[in-house]
Amino acid sequence: MVAGSESVSSQGRASRIVAEALVEGYNPEQIAQRAHSMGLSRGLTDVLLAACPCSSPSPEPAPASPDERPDRVASQLPS
């Protein structure tokens, strides 16, 4: 059962890093440094970096539909 408890321990440490990253606003380098200092594997560190919103690229905003364009909305307001 030692291997199982090590897995649970890694999961707890990974969850802690995610929580810290979200609260403290860590950048990818800080996440990697924290994971290394807590003894997480490179593979788990890579997963953390992919999962944390602060380290993933920002998605492009979806284009507004014609009904949501500011000029269209303003023209539909009552005078």
C-alpha cells in the first residue's frame, strides 16, 4: 500500500499547488518551482501547468453576433 499512499500524497500536493496558483496568481515558472520544491514528478508538473488557468494561453474572445454589436444594440434602445 505504500505506492497507493504515495499517489494520494502527490495528489494532495498537486491540489495544494493549484489552489496556491489560483489564489496567489502564480505564473508558470512559479508553479514549476513550487512543484519541484514539493517533490512532484516532471509529468505531474506538466499536467499542473496545463491545468492552471494562469499558465494556459488566454482564449480569443468569440466574435459578437450581429445582434450583440454595440452599434446595433444602441440603435435598438428606446429614444
